[in-house]
Amino acid sequence: MEAEAETAKSRILIIGVTGNLGHHLARVSLELGHPTFGLVRDLSSAFSHPEKSHKLEFLANAGAVLLKGSLEDLSSLVEAVEQVDVVICAVPAKQVLDQRLLIKAIKQSGCIKRFIPSEFGADPDKVHISHLDHGFYSRKAEIRRIIEAEGIPYTYISCNFFTSYLLPSLIQPGLKTPPRDKVRIFGDGNTKAVFMRESDIATFTISTVDDPRSLNKTLYLRPIGNVYSMNELVAIWETKIGKKLEKVHIPAEQVLKIIQETPYPDNMEMVFIYSAFIKGEHTYYDIDLSSGVDGTKLYPHVKYTSISEHLEHLRLLE
């Protein structure tokens, strides 16, 4: 019985299971054999929404336990948290500070061996654009500091961009599909950024929950084949469509001007482009092994979708 207890997989509570990443996290958690719980604000309301209902039915049929609860209700959070070992939050960025009550519930329960907060983007402690992003990264950094001050065991996931964001247009705000004639290159086009498919992010995240090597560290995802500059992305796309695109270079100063002249939140795409493809905030630093780990080195068995594969998929969709 002791050996069985030692090898038992952690029970995982996922908050945000009807969202894109949250649903992937729950699905992968179930696939990898973890007892999986999902917190849902209002079950009856969620089941009346077609898309959410489909996701919840899928998870319930796969064995997930759906619990009613809210990030605004401490008692429901404590009740949910006390049933699990690991908590993963995947709420949208605008709700990041709502995790403060969840942290209180985790601290109060005293039973959580790891908390993975809602980050899943660029490392908020490494970006330098806080004067432009309307608190997007400072809110995430604030949650980190609260977790650390409370002594809650954690893993932060730094995966940078989702492939569903910006890449479908080849980094061309306003477009829905990659261009076939003309492309804007922001900055000199040589600064590299990182893209990860949401289902792959979920697999890496669930892989880490019982791994002591990533405890109290940031898990960085920078797979070979997913780290490219704008010039490289355009070259890959040109090869796939068999055609050279006309390139229009937009200097960094002009990008800043566009950001300043575009109202919030419509300017956020350009803010993220400036951060990643001009300031290099996905890739300018090496991973500090005292506080971070490289996910692809830790889990070499995890198969992930490369950018080339994703662009090929986009080509076939057209």
C-alpha cells in the first residue's frame, strides 16, 4: 500500500475548464491518469451555453468531477481545494488579480503541494514594457509575490505566445489569415519570439505537477522549432506558398507611435509585438537554473507542434 501511495498521481483542481487552455489542461490531466476536478461558477448556466456545455459534458464523461465554486467565494474555494493536491488556474488575464482569494483558500487549507497560477505567457519578471501594457504583466508579478510571501509551493509556466494568437495572421494585426502578397516586418525582423500550441502547453504543465525538479521554479518552454524571428517566419511561409512577399519594414519608433495613438485595449496586439519582436522579451535572457528549468529538456518525450507544422496547417486551411 505504501508503494502505491508513493506512486499515486496527484489530484488536480483546474480553474477555468471552459476556457481554451483550461479545457486542454483538464483533458490532458485526465489522459495522464490524474483524478481531475474542475471549478465552475454556475453549473446550470454553463450547461445552458452550447460551447461550454459541450466542453463540460466531454470532461464529465471522461471522468472529471465538476464542482460549483467561484473566485469570489472563499468557502467554495476552500471546499474545492481541500479535495485535491495541486491547483492550476487558467483564468483570462483580466481576472489575474481574482486569484488573491484563491491563494487565501490554498493557504487556509494547508494541503496543496503545488499551485500553478494563471500566467502562461512571457515571464512577467523579465519584461520591461510596464509603461505600455496597462498592468498586464505587473498584475501577474503581483500574484507571484503574494504566492511567495505566503510560502505556497508553486510552479510558474512561461510559454510566451499561444499559436492561436498573432501567428494565424503571420503577425499582421487586422488580418485573419497569413498574407499572400505584402507583409509588414516590425523592427529589423531579426528578434526571436516563441510560440506554443495550447494543447502542448497543457501537456508540459501536467507533466510537471509531480516533478520535484520544477518545484518553486519557472518552467520555460522554448522548443527548437518554435523560436523564430519575423524574418524567419516570413521565409518559412514563403517556402510553403512558393512565392516571395513584398516586405514593408516598420521601425521600432513607428511601432511605439502606433501604440501611443491607438486606444486601449485595441493597441495591445502592437504592445505584445513590440515586447516580443522588438525588445526580445521572450528570448533575451538565458534560463537561470537556480530559479528556472527548461521544459523541453526536462520532458524530452513530449511531442509538440512546431511552427512549421502549424504554418503548413494554416496553408492547407486556405
